[in-house]
Amino acid sequence: MRYFIPTFIIIVVSIVSILGYRGSLSKNTPIEVFPDMDRQAKYKSQTKNTFFTDGKADRLPIRGTAIRGNLITQDNVFSTKPSFQSEVVKTGKLENGDWVQKIPDEINIDLALMRLGKEKYDIHCAICHGKYGSGKGVISYFGVAPRNLSDSSQSGTYLESASPWSDGQIYNAISMGSASGIMLGLKDKLTPQERWAIVLYLRSLQSFVSEATNNGGKKS
């Protein structure tokens, strides 16, 4: 009992000291036990910085930097002649809300687009869906079962819609991810051009697997 009263007083004083004056106004400088980085040695946006020859604090990303966040419109921000893609290209849908069946004509399909699609697929998709889209990526060895994208007949289960896949549905799945939430969308990491490039490359994988299957796995 001899320790109870002193302990009780210490607890009450501590509680009042910490919570009792929260929200009250004062002109005195607050005592900061943990500053929480309220004051930092940094340059704010749109300010001068004599360290750089152009005197600007704002810097463009270093060439080759991995994209974090949405930089899709960066070229238009710094361009004197900005160009904007149509809603069909950006969403994969027509004006009436239907999915586009094929890659929009606005996207120039050539070998460069195919190479771009392979590059982005290998970076963002192969780890789950495998090199050839079979669903045998690295994570398949840890109890996760990614979809077999090389078989277009499975599109009804993957996109929760009727077969066959449309290019617009594939584009939307890449952009928004799966409805189950297992696959996250890549719209903040890939431009519309890059997403359509993956659609093109995925179609080539389906064609390759279909031809190999029809030939009994033998190369012609």
C-alpha cells in the first residue's frame, strides 16, 4: 500500500502531461521529443537550387530509372506539341462500352511493338505466368496457381467473361488486375502502348503454343 499512492500520483501526472493539453492553443514553441522530420534540409518544388547549372530544384528522372507511380503523361507535360491517345486506346472499350476485339488501329503493330511486349512481359508477367504463359512461373512453386495464358480457351475463368478473349479484355486485365485481387493492375507502371504491346506478345504466345500442340510438340 505504501507504494500505491506514489505510483498512482505518477501515473495521473503522466496521463495529464501527455493528454491533458492536447488541442490547446499556445504561442510558445512546442517541445518536440520526436520531431518526426517536420523540418528537413530539402528544397521545395518550384524553388531555386544553385547546385545545378540551370538553377532548378525540380529534376527529371535519371535515364533508365525504373518507373514508380504514374508517369504516363510526362512527355506531354514537357512537350510543346502534346498528343493524347483516344479513350479506346486508354481503356480498351468502345464508346458504347463494348470491349474492342482487336488492338486499336491507333496502335502501330510492328516488330518493335512485339519486342516491347516481350520485354515488358518478361519483366512484369513471366515471374507468375511463366516464360511461355503456361502459368509455371516462379511463384507456382510456392502454392500459387497463376492462369495458363497460353491457352486462350481458359479466358472465361481468367477474365470472368465469356470466351473467347477479346484484346480489350486482356488489356483491361493487365491494367486493372484480376477481380479476385490476386493479380494487381499494372496501369501505374506501364503506358497504354506498353500494355497493348503485352497483348500483342501474348497473342503470339497463344499462336506458338497452339501450333506446337497441333503438331504434336514437333517443330516443322
